[in-house]
Amino acid sequence: MKTITKKIGMTLENSNSKTYLELLDGRSEELHFKQAAPTHFTVSDSEFSLKTGVTVDLEIMNVDLVATSTVIWPGATIRVRGGLQGQGRTMKASASIPFNKKMADGVQGESWLYWVIETPQGEFHNKKPIHMKGTLKGLPPKDATFYSDSVIPLFDAEDNQVGTIYGCLQSN
């Protein structure tokens, strides 16, 4: 196995996301997010093996998304921050390129996201990552869709569970 340790910075200019937010009191809403700022990430530490191909590791530096609530807090802005401006650390992602295949053919991509969600009720955060999966045909991941089929608990600043998010979907 050979490791390549060159780092390359990249930017994803825009994307759209949606997720379901459900509070413990039963109120729920499908939130539709737009990027408030470009997402910056680095590509680094690729590992190559003749048996498995290449694994490309990515570090997502920031995520900044906004949505307008129409049900739980009508008219209020809901903001999601991830990465260094969210929980204070980068988020991990990877692409697996099988031997004898090119990324342009479509390869498996995954990310593990930690968010801070700013709401009128305060800031919520997840302790368990949102595991997103999708097919990549290049970097930055344009024309790609990622999804999560997990239910992720959300906590307030005092570490009390306040709700869950699920049905996360991102299109670039």
C-alpha cells in the first residue's frame, strides 16, 4: 500500500440540501437549505493498493447553510454550520476508487457530518455523525447527490436531547 500525502484545496460553490427536523414535543418540518457560503475542503492522504484501488480522504473545512422555517418557527431563519465554524473541527469524507476504474465512471463517496443548528429555540448539535453516501464523478463533487438513512439525535447546549434529524439529502 502506498500513501500520497499532498494536500489540495477545493471549493464547492453551491448546493441544495433538505432534512427533516423533529422536536421532542412532536413538531416536525422538512427544511430546505441553500448554501450561505461556499464549502471549502482539502483532498489529501490517498492510499493506493493493487487489490482495492485508491481511497481519497477529504477534510471539509466549513458548511454554512440557511433555510426558512414554515412550520415550527414560521418565517425564522434556521442556520446550519459545520466544520471549523460549527463544532470547531473539520469533518471527514472519502471517495473509494476501485482498481481499474476512474472517478468519472462514478465511485462511492461518504461523509460524516457534525452540525450546529441555530434556531429560535437555541443551538442544537449532533454527537453521532450524519453518515452521507452518494456517487461521485469528480472533485469538487458537482452533479452528485448524497443521502443519509439514519435518524440522528440532536442536543441543546446543556446536552439535553431536543429532537432528531433524518432524511438528509444533498444535491450539488
